[in-house]
Amino acid sequence: MLMVFVIITVLLYCSSATIQYLQLTNETSTSFNVHKNTSRILAIIAIIMHTFILQSSLHLEQGLNLSIFTSGSLVSWLVALVLLISSFRQKVDNLFIAVFPMAALLILLNMFF
């Protein structure tokens, strides 16, 4: 079940970054608000699912799992969350292109190592 969450979260992060990239390269688009809102909605769902993944990988029976990839995934979750929150007040949406694939990569590294 956790692996399904990981795959869906990675796809959501990458889809959100791709939509933002397409929005950046196509400045004459007539559906600007649709792409902008779609990217944010996908990011919100991805961050929520990332939270559940982190909860299951951080808390073990022996205590906290603070391996390098788990810590990296935690940091990427925090950066993605702060970026998403700040995107509602400032125009930092273009950073989705760099931050969300990084978060997706660290989720995958956390699951496999």
C-alpha cells in the first residue's frame, strides 16, 4: 500500500512541475488560471500524500528513522510546503519546476534505500 502512495505522489509532483513548465514556456496561453490552479491542486495533494509517507517511514518500533534519505525527504517536504504556501501570496510558482522533481526523487530514494 505504501508503494502505491509513493508512485502516486511522485506522479503528482512531476505532473505539477510539468504543468508549471508548460505554463512558463507558453506565455500566450488563454487558460492561464486553469493551469495555475491545476498545478497548485496537484501540489497540495502530493504534499498531503508525502506527509503520510513520511509518517510511516520516520516512525519505527525502535524509534525515529533519521537516515540520510529519510531526512532528505523530510527537508524536501518542508521546502515544498513552504513554497506552496508562499505561492499563494507571491509569484514563486516557477520554482515548482525545480523543487517538486527534487521532492519526488528523494521520496523514491527514501523508499529504495
